Amino acid sequence: MTTRSWLPGYLALAAVWGASFLFIGIGVRELHPVYVTLFRVVAGALTLAVVLLLSRDRLPRDPVAWGHLFVIGVFGVTIPFTLFGYGEQRVSSGLAGIWNATTPLLTLPIAALVLRTETLTARRVAGVGVGFLGVLVVLGVWDGVGGAQLSGQLMCLGAAACYGFAIPYQKRFLGHRPDSSASLAAGQLLMATVQLLVAAPLLAGAPPSPLGLSPEVIGSVLALGVFGTGLAFLVNMRNIRVMGASAAASVTYLIPLFAVLLGVLVLDEHISWHQPAGAVIVLAGVAISTLSVRPSTR
């Protein structure tokens, strides 16, 4: 495998997922966060539906699988997508991207202690400890935190924790199924769509008229759904196939870079020195806790 074969897709995925935080920040200017999530998920589901039709694939037929997809829809889509929207009403898109990088750190203890899909080792515990130190640096605890800034960061952290539950849950209950990854992803988005169609009117009232939205908000939400939710999933599947799961997962390290860079360049956001510094420490903790140790050869 040459670098030329995997690098374009790898960088494209990091850029698209990093840009998702920019698009969320633009979307919540005029839309309630729940409706940003609903419209994003609908666009993503339609994108994957087209993929299934073109590939002659089909959705799962087992009712048990749909029950698990409902749970993953709640914790892997509906709640975290919406929490990031609420969070970005209070913090910058770049900072939200930094908090997203804590997902692997939160996945490990949840997988080990709640779902029993992983085991804790001294190295992994040390990595989580280093990552937690990075979280404190991102928060800037020495200056004191409070108000909207703190609540926004906690919402983003809560979103990452939801991902931390959904990822090992899917591995445990759906990892053995014969259904394709695209089929399971489409089912997950379909379940999330149903959930949001019920939740959105209850939380945010009647849906807004598209005629009252600016072109940049409409474009951002469509980009979130088609590229950040639908096509990005397909690129990620290709990366896993070409690079392997562990190497493909390292895209986590680049997402905050793109999120912060785009936030500064496009939205004129300002970040404090301790936020990227804390992100580096968080990513170091992720590396310690998740990267495999290669056995020595003689």
C-alpha cells in the first residue's frame, strides 16, 4: 500500500468531519439545534438510501437488529448531534471540535466497565489519566470556569460521552451481523430520523419555513447531511478497508486541527492558548490508551 493510495481519502475525511463543526456553528445561528440535527440526519439518510439502491443492498430485516439500531440512533446520533448544536451556541466551533477528540478516551472506560467489550490495562489507564489532565487544561481550570462557556463545554463533553457508549455498543451487539456497514448506518440514521421527528416539535415547536432561512444556513445543513454524515461514512469505510481499522481511526488526531483552523479562518473565532495545548495532551492520552504495542521480533 502506497501513501498515495490512502492519503487523499484520509485527509478528506478529517477535513469534512472537521468542517462539520463549522457547519453546525452556522446552522444554529438561525435554526434550533434540534432542527439542525433533524435536517442533517434526513439528508444523510437520503444519501445512504441512494447508495443502498445503487449497490442493490438492503436494510436489516431482523427486529432485534432494529432494536439495537434504535439505541445507537439515540446515543450515536440524536443526542450527541443535538448536544454539539446546543454547545456551539455557547462555545466556538473549534473548541467543540477539540472536545470531540475526547471520544476515544471516553469510549475505553465505558467499553470496559459498562459493556465489557474491552479490558483495562495499566497503559490504557495511564492514557485515560493523561487525557483527563488534557481536559482540565482545555477547561483552563486555574482561571475558574462557569456560566455559558462551561455549560457549552460540558454539552460537547456529553456528546463525546454518548459516542463513547454508542461505539462499543454497536461493536458488541451488531459487530457479528452479516449486514453491510452501509445498511447498518442507514438503519441507524432512519431510527434517528423517527426519534427527531417526535422530539423536535416537542423541544423546539413547529419547524421553520425554509423561505425564512439564509442560503448559507441551508447550504451548511445540507453539507452536514450529505457530506459530513452520508458520504463521509462511505469514505471512512474505504479508509478502513485500505488502511486497517486502527490506522483509519487515527483520523481523530486531525479533526480538531481542521475544526480550529476553519473556525478561525471562516468564522473569525479566537481561541485561548490553553485550548490547543490541552488538545495536544488529550490526543497524547488517546495515543497512549488506544495505539497497540507491537511485539518485538527476533
